[in-house]
Amino acid sequence: MKISSRAERIEPFYVMEVAKAATQLAKEVASSDRPMIFLNIGEPDFTAPPLVREAAERAIRDGSTQYTPACGLDALRERISGWYAERFGVQVPARRIVVTAGASAALQLACLALIERGDQILMPDPSYPCNRHFVSAAEGEAVLLPTTEAERFQLSADKVEAAWGDKTRGVLLASPSNPTGTSIAPDELRRIHEFVRAKDGITLIDEIYLGLSYEDAFSQTALAIDDQVISINSFSKYFNMTGWRLGWLVVPEALVPVVERLAQNLFICASTVSQYAALACFERESIAEYERRRGEFKARRDWFIPQLEAAGLPVPVVPDGAFYAWADCTALSRQLGVDGSWDFAFELMKRAHIAITPGRDFGSADTRRFVRFSTASAMGHLQEAVERLRAL
Ligand SMILES: Cc1ncc(COP(=O)(O)O)c(C=O)c1O
């Protein structure tokens, strides 16, 4: 069967090989005194809080399970709009919010609505691999620009300007980022957007980890800059609803009918039960629980990163959000007699039974040096991982 060149262009998710090997080894060592610790996982260890689960059960019991409008339940769009006002002090009208099947569907809609074949989209290296694949699925070309520690592993306005060419259509950023957990400084983001806008380009920003932001200096949505910014968000991370497949995007007024048309055709709507459940995310009780959990993620970061560094794995930029640590494994790899982050990840898995994610999928510039640890795991697991790292 002939496979489309579009599909051929999508690279495999190499980390799945590491995850598969970790799952296999985990079975073998399950009853040993050192069962596998999974620090490779990019989803919260918390599940949806009680009111959300009850709302889902109620929707099923009441038979509220038909299709919703393509842009989502009006009540949910209103609640998301209210969240922007309460948490960020930013007015985002509900009519500009489109509810989707996770940030993944939101990114697909944005890319399909805006990218022509051959259009180039500038992105930081390292960045979340699927985001560049959404660009190539829309027949655009993701251009990864190597970033430095000084830039917090994010793009700068100067870099965007230097890389902008005839085919460049815009930027796709993520703040805070996966895999680094670092955000773009607000002034820099404003400069990037002003440059992009002057070029008549598009600023797409993936804010899926914005709810899990720990520093005031980086806690603002890019929507505060301009209503032409396109922001992608999700119920997966801050709201702890990964498998419920629910997210949203905020688009400029003029783009709503275009995205709505695409959403109607491609998805009909996001999961109805999940949408009814998500209404309860914004109840006072649920938000209080989410904030408590955010505090827990921050406490894990504050404890784990100094411990990692003491164990020989420096983290050049302390993450200001999300639940990742992007650690330099050069010195420890040398000590263990392995070359590069891919082999280091396997070595750590075999010798200490700790599963982590090597840099490979996130880009090519400097990713042999780095591995990603996830702190979306209970403190007890992090403590045990540190013990084993020290022993190693
Ligand atoms: C940066 C980033 N964007 C998007 C996604 C996709 O998330 P969703 O579950 O909302 O589709 C992820 C998932 O890990 C992510 O890390």
C-alpha cells in the first residue's frame, strides 16, 4: 500500500522505545527491592477531583451525551472565559474560545486553518515533538532554531528576525515548554509578537502548562499582549484530565468561523461527557484543589532539582512551570561509560531502574546532552530515585 508523503514525513516517537523497554523491565523487577520508578511520564499523577467525576457521572445518567455545537458547550466557553478574567485579569470573550479534543486537536485546527503547503513555522529546539508534526501534517515545514540556556531554551525576537525568510509564516512557541519547563520572558514574547505581526505572520503559542506556573514573572497568558495571538490550552495538565481528551484554543474574532467549519468537519465536537464534567473544574472547591496540587508540583520541583544537581545532573535553567527538569547528563554519562543521552537513559533504566526520557525526540541541536526527568510522580518516588542516583 502506498503511504502518503504527508504521513511519511511524521517521524516516529523514539521515546516510546524507551517507554516500551521500561515497561518490559518493570515486569521483571516488579517484585524486587527496586521496582521501576517511572520519571518519564508527561502527565499528572492526580486524577480529576470529585466534583468533576460526579459531573461526568451525572451527564451519563441524565443522557446528556448527544453531540454539542462544534465550538463546544456555550456554558463551558463562558467558564473558560471567566477563568481568564479571574486568574489572569484578561478579557477573552467566550465567542473566541473553541473547545477541542485536547490541545492536540486545537493545534491541528490552528495549523490546518493557517498553514499553506511549504510555509515555514519557526520553533525552538528543543520543543515538544508533536507540535512540529502538526505543522508537517498541514504540509508546512517546522524550522527548529537552536536555543541556549541564556535564552531559557526559548526563541528570542532577534533569533526570529534573523531566521525570518520569504517562506516564513509564523512562530509556534510553548510557554512553559515541554521538555524544559521554562517560559519566555513576557517582554521578549511581546517583541517576538510585534515583529511577527509587522510581517503579517502568525503567533501560535501553546500554553498547555500555563496553569502550572510557579513564578509570578512568567504567569501571564500571551493573550494579554494582543487579541491576534492564538493560544492553545488544555484540560490535560493543570486540570488533571489527560485521558478525557479536552482542550481549547483562543483565536482572533475573524478566525472563529474558519476554525468552526474545520472543527465541524474533522471532529463534529469534543467529547460531550468530558465537556459537562469540565464545567465543574471551575467550581470554587475544584479550583482550590487544583491550586493545592499546583503547590505540590512546586514543592516537588523545589526539592528535586537541587538533589538532581547534587547527584551530578545539572539543570541549567530552573523550570518556572510544568513538571519537568531538563538535565545535562554529560558528566554522569562519562562516569558511567556511555556516550550521549539516549544511551544514558537506557543505562539508568538498567542499573537504577529509573525510566527517564532522552533528549532525542525534542530536537537535534543539543539534545544528546540532555535528558528529561518528570516530577509528575509522588514525592516518595522522587526521593527513592535520588537515593538510587546517589548510589549509582
Ligand atoms: C507542550 C504540549 N503541547 C500539547 C500536548 C498535548 O496535550 P493534550 O493532552 O491536551 O492533547 C502536550 C502533551 O504532553 C504537551 O506537552
